[in-house]
Amino acid sequence: MTEPTIAVIQSRFASTDVEAEVWVELRPRIVTTAAWSSEAILDAAAEADAVLAGARPQFTAAVLRRLPRCKGLVFNGVGYNNIDMAAATAQGIAVCNVPDYCVEEVATHTILMLLVLARKLPAALEQVRTGQWNARALAPIPPLDEQILGIIGFGRIGQAVAVKAQAFGLTLWVHDPYAEFAHIRQYGALPVSLEDLASHADFISLHSPLTAETRHLVNAALLRRMKPSAAIINTSRGSLIDEAALLEALNRGALRAAALDVLDTEPPAPDHPLLHHPQVLVTPHAGWYSDAAEPRVRRLSAEEVRRILTGQRPRCLLNPEVLA
Ligand code: NAD
């Protein structure tokens, strides 16, 4: 192929130096933008042979239709809910993600949030800061080996969380309608319905992708089932939770706490009520990050673009039917 055009549409990384190194032999024209409106996508990608994109630009059917030369769209992350897969497939665009660049990082971040909530770390720190020194004032703190962790979504990250949580003695319950019960049991976990998990778990951790089916999976009805002593952890996608319903449940004492690495809108408005709620911990979509994960995802996503442009089979093709 003669000197392809590659559009890089993302704001997570400030340069394309890592990517350009992977593409050096293709001698591509690289068009970059950190903006994510439909206009910005079309400005950058209308002539592109391949697109490398982050989570913010929305690749709707209408946008994809206006990328006539595009052979491949590589999402430089895990949750590709910003891409209309059916439309991309109908247009013959190969779509890839990088599903394995930060599994350990996100699982560790999840366990961190669980332990912080379990041991009431914010309250303990606040005590010391205000001149108190009283462990019993933190009660109740039930031991972890008397508590149930409910994992919703048992893919790569859900499984890594299960392995780490077991080391802390937690009892594991899992809800994943697409996972084999036998596979779940191999992790020493009990496969259960969503309703049973919500009613019994002391900690609920979300690890399913954001799809039409999982949007607001945690809604007012599910929150009503949860124990008032329970806490919810979300390191997956913000829109899995109905934030208004979560706030309402916290305010009426129907839920003890929430730890959120992801929100419906990111970055959130500075006055977002969950940011300032005393029972809520928020981190800035940082689960994926480590010094190794960043260059890893950039190299792996750039290599997918290179494979597509040189006629090789991509490593993580999400719509294999386009190559059939
Ligand atoms: P995965 O595809 O390996 O696993 C997802 C699991 O969810 C699958 O087992 C699937 O069967 C299950 N699932 C699908 N629909 C479900 C439903 N309705 N109810 C319950 N389970 C359902 O994905 P993964 O690598 O484990 O990643 C999970 C999510 O984590 C991603 O979709 C992404 O949005 C998010 N993520 C967040 C960060 C971060 O920085 N916080 C980083 C990477 C990934």
C-alpha cells in the first residue's frame, strides 16, 4: 500500500511518538486530533485508511458512513461502547480493541477500593486528622472472611478480582449470564442471579461492559434489594449505574458507600453531587493506569493498525465476519 493515512482521534495521550515508531515502515500521513465531536472525527478521518481512537469520539452509523476509505478502527482501550459495531461491520470496517493491557491494574484498583471501604480508611484518617485516636469508633467493621463479594461480569477483570479477593478470605458470588457455571465454580465462586447477588452481597463490584442491556443495570429497583450495610464498587463504566438512584439510595440510608472510578460523564462537573458525598469515593478513571500499561496500550493498538494496513489478521478483532 502506498503511504496510508492514519487518523488518531484521542485525548488520553499527548503525542503519537510511540505509535509513529510502530508505523515507521508504513511511512503514513498521521492526522491527529484531541477533539471528539462528529465534525472533529470527520475533519481528521474522512480520508483515513485506518483510525486509532479513544473512548470519547462517538462512531455512530452516520459518522462511519462518512469514512469511505476506512478499513480498520482500533479502539485504544477495553470498553468500546462508543462504536456502533453493527454499522462498522455492515461497512466492512474491522474493529479491534486492546482487551488485555490493564487487567491487573484494574483488578488491583478494585481491591484497593474494596479494602478502603471495608476498613473505613477515610473515617480513620479523618479521626487522626482531627485529633482522635479510637478504633472502636469505626465499628462496625466485620471481618472480610464473613463477607460476600458479588462480582457482576466475569470476564478478564472480574476473574482477576476474584483471584485477588479470595486471598483476603471473601466469599465470592458471581453473576454473568454469559459465563459457564462450571467456569465460575473453578474460581471457588457461586454462580447466582442478579437479584440474589444484590440481596446478599456485602460488596458489589461491576465488571460487565456497557451495552444496551447493562446501561443502568444498577437502578432504583436493584438498589432497593441491597443491604443497607452494603457498598458498591464500579471500575467498569459509569453508565452501568443510574447515578440519581445511587445518590437517592445513599441519602436515605439504603446503601453504606460507593467507590467509583468511572462516572456517567467524564470528567464530571466540579459540582457533581457524588464527588462531594461523604459516603462516596471517586477516582479519576485511573484503574487502567500504570507506568507499564500506558506504553503497552499504545504499542498494542498501533500494532493492530499496522496489521490491518498490511493485510495481516488483527490480534483482537471484534467483528471477524468482516474478514470472512
Ligand atoms: P470482558 O469482556 O473480558 O468481560 C466482561 C464480562 O461481562 C463478560 O464475561 C460478559 O459475559 C459479562 N457480561 C456481559 N453482559 C453482562 C450482563 N448483562 N450482566 C453481567 N455480566 C455481563 O471485559 P473486561 O476486560 O473484564 O473489562 C470489563 C470492563 O471494564 C470493560 O468493559 C471496560 O468498560 C472496563 N474497564 C475499565 C477500566 C478502567 O480504567 N477503570 C480499564 C479497562 C476496562
